[in-house]
Amino acid sequence: MKSGQFRALALVVACFAAPLAGGAAWAQETTDNRVAASTDWSVFQETDPKECFSVSAPKEQVNTRDGQPVAVQRGETLLFVFYRPEQGVNGQVTFTGGYPFASGSTVSMDVSGTVFQLFTEGEWAWPATPEDDAKIVAAMKAGSQAILSGQSGRGTVTTDTFSLLGFTSAVEEARSRCAS
């Protein structure tokens, strides 16, 4: 992912994280881009440039340092699947942990027993290839939860558990809205 894409993704998070955290009134005042909600997943659509995505917040977050639970401040923690037809993006999995990941680290993504590695840059993580994206999306459609584990630059290990209830319908809604 290039730095311009990071800036665009950061803007998306700033615009849409509040509705996910319960700020529905704020969402209606600022944008009507949320087009569907499917239990634990929501679908958003932008028109210029055309972009659709499904997104969810974790159901559980555990933060540890040296094996002991610690209280830490984190920004928004979200798991996305993006479709951007003008850029040839078809189901890109993206995770933001709400903190800068340790330099050179990866995020482990366990989808109901199948483990994938996501590469990191700053606060963002994503699979290495579109083929890996497709494998992860397929696993998420068949699974019940996704557990993402990463490490911050300060040594905190985070484990975020996402429900996959409603994932299939949300990701298919996002895909169909951005079909070329």
C-alpha cells in the first residue's frame, strides 16, 4: 500500500469510525455513506473515487506486556475489506491496530484455526498479495471469528477478536456495490 493510500485510508477511518462506536447522529450529520449493516459488520460506499468496503470493530481486546495484562490507550481498531474498481482493488483486507506496530513486525490473523500473516507499516497491516486477500476473505466467509495479534513499538502485544457474524453478506454487499 502506498503512502497516498494510507492517507486515504486514515481519512476513511476518521470519517467512519465514530458511527461504528455508536455515533450514529454524528454520521447522519456528516455523511450518509453507510449503506448497509449486517449484524457485526457495516458497509460504506464512496462515489468519487468509487470505493466500497465492509468494516467491523473488535468484540474483545486484550493488551499484554511481558505476559501480564496492561491498560493502554489505542486509537480505532478496525478490520476492513475494500473494493476500488478504478484501482483494480477487489477484496483487499486491511487492519488498523490503533497504534504503530513494531518496525518490521507482522500481524498474525487466525481465522477459525487458519493462520495468515499480515505485513505492517505504521498503524496498518495487510496481506502480501491479492491472492492472499482472496484466501483470507474465503476463510472469513467460512469462519466464526478472526483473532489478530500484533506488537507495538513499545512491546505491548495486542490480541483483537472480531466476530464474523454477518461478514459474508456485508462483504458481498460491498463487492456488488463496486462491481465494474
